[in-house]
Amino acid sequence: MSNNFEIEPDFIAEQNAKKADELAEDFEYLAKKLKRRNLDIQNFVEKAKSLQVAVPSWGVGTGGTRFARFPNVGEPRNIYEKLEDCAAINSLVRSTSAVSLHIPWDKPESPETLKNFASERGLTFDAMNSNTFQDQLGQEHSYKFGSLSHADRDTRKQAIEHNLECIELGQKIGSNALTVWVGDGSNFAGQSNFRHAFERYLDSMREIYAKLPDDWRMFIEHKMFEPAFYSTVISDWGTNYIAAKELGEKAFCLVDLGHHAPNVNIEQIVSRLIQFGKLGGFHFNDSKYGDDDLDTGSVKPFQLFLIFNELVDAELNGLPNFKPAYMLDQSHNVTDPIESLMLSAVEVSRAYVQALLVDREKLFEAQKNGDALLALSTLKEAFTTDVSPILATARQESGGAIEPLNTYRASSYRNIKAKERPAKLGVSAGIV
């Protein structure tokens, strides 16, 4: 369907050849260090290869603030061009082979054509994302004052039918999960009856859940604020857990790293959801002040590591219902989205491999003996280990780039896409 420019394997191999000797030297050095701890480096290379994190279709476009948006050249103008960018990311990092769609933004005329287009580029489809936080052209009922929890039954019915449409489309393209996030809430005290709004939400979600295919999962996402600033219907992990438990065994909680109270202990929340079998997955990003949607690992890399420490602990113990779905969910306001998503995918892999390096027996003994500093130093020993040679080797052995960022820039992908995708005239300003 498209003969547009792609980053070819031969070009990646040429760029890798320039760094192969340096990587081999760094890899050998790290292998010796790990061997002192009776660890085989190749085991960690294989683990790094196995980790996959989905990219969001909307993430390859430039984000914006409440006041303005500064678009990049060569931005994708439709779902097919978004998939081209997603394929470029995966060709370099080899850990992002799944794409999560947002409907109706990405609704195709032909699901079969879209599925084939993705498959030709080595891509599959992750969870479907419904949109009932935004009014669409020709929409009969407005979501200004809510969707699945709206006081008006017809508005709720419209939102329910949209989610069912997402499931139907997802079945056609190979997805097996539905992510539901609503902006429902209130901006003023007294605007909403908290109990009634939650009851209406649960009733609506039960109708959607009843139509969920047997092999599908439902991910419920919580968010403290925005666009509602006084109250939000699904505001925190506790409310999320209650909703998931009320709905049934196919409903799980989705943890977005930015959707929590300031300074909350996210790794403990992750542990709680794992313990009770309700952790569905993650939307990875980072934050400084609130729901900032910054690049993953750009502000709090130790927190990301601590989260993966809980995930690896559950993985190694083979806990039931533990199969979290991973996705990046970021807003790239001042960077090239492809570059941000590539480096964020690398940071997710880094935190995972670092968490695998934790000496579990030593940590358990320290915890049992109440040795706080030994426990912390055991974690820090893993966190401060530079696992870059492991990650680079995993990418190289999978056909990806030793240095994704430098290889991407050397390809001139963005400049070539600027010529293939002429920008639309006009300037957008205001709330976006």
C-alpha cells in the first residue's frame, strides 16, 4: 500500500559495524563482572530480547500543552503513516512490535487492510483504547459532563456502544484487550453525586464487560485529575481495584505512572495489585509534578527500577494471573516522538534487566533480619550496574541497532518523511 522510505536492515547493519568492536569490549568486561557473582550474561541478553513494550499510535505525533502545540515536520497524517513510524521504532529497538490504537482517531475503513499493512512491517496490535472523553463530529450526545457515568441514560448508552465498537474492531485486527479510561468527574463541589456517579459507571461497565470475548481482558485506568479537577470517578488505585473486582475475573487495573498523588509509593501499589491478582499492566511515562507524561526514566529512573523489582519478584515466583501488558504513554512536546519512544523503550528494558540482577536470596535474608541498609545496598548494587552492553547486544542479535538514536539520525528518516508528508497549513493554538 505504501512505497515510502523505511530504515533498511542493511543500513542498520552498516551502522552497527562501526560500533561492534566497542560493544564487544564492553560486553566482555561486564560479563567478567557478572561472572564474579555467578551470573551468566547471556541469560540476561535472552531476557532482554523477550521483553516487549507496546507503543501508542498517538505517541508518534507531537503532543501539546494547554496553550499551544509545536508540530514536527513529517508528522504522520493518518493511521498508516503512524504505523510506518512505529515500524521504524521497532526496526531499531526490536522491543516494540505491538501498537495500541485509539478509536475513533485510528478507525480504518478496512480493518483487514490495516492488519495486513501492520503485519508486512512486523507489527501486531495491542489493547484497543476507547475515547469517551472527547466529542466527535456528528456525535448526538456530548461528553462535556461525563460519559459512562453521565446522568443521562442515552449519553451512557452512546458511550457503551462506542466501547463495544472498539471490541468489534479489535477482534478483526487481532487485539485481545480493551483499555477504558474516562474523563468523568466534576470541577465544582456539589456538581456530582459521588455515589450515584460511581454506580452509573459500574452499571455501564457491566454492559461492556458482558460483551467481552472469552479470551479478552479489560484494563481499567485511574487518574486523579484532568480534565476533572475537583473529583474524578475512577480517581485512584483503590477505586480501580473495587471496579475491577466488581466486574469479574477478566477485568484488571492499569497503572499509569503519572496518574497518582504526589510522592505516592507506586511500587507498593503495584505489589498490592499483584498480590490480589488484579494487575493488568502499565502505561509507562515519567513525571516531576503531576500527570506530566514525560519520557520514561527521564526523571525518576530509580522508581522505575523499584517497580520492576516488584514485577520481577512476581515473575520469578510464578504468581497466578501475572501477565502484565506494557505500553508507553507519553506526550512529546519538544522532542522528535520517534526518538523519545525509542529511548523510553530502552529505559523500560534497562529497568527490567537491572531488576533481574537483584540478588534475591541476599535481599530476602536482609529483610528477614531487619537489615535495612543491606537490603537497600543489595538493590543499589543491581540498579547501579550499567547493563547497556546487554541491551545493545540484545538489539543487535535481534536485528536492531547498537545505538538506536545515532542510527535513526544517520538515516535522515525525519527529513525524508517531511518531504513525503507535506505539512498542512495553519497554526493551532489554545487548549489542545
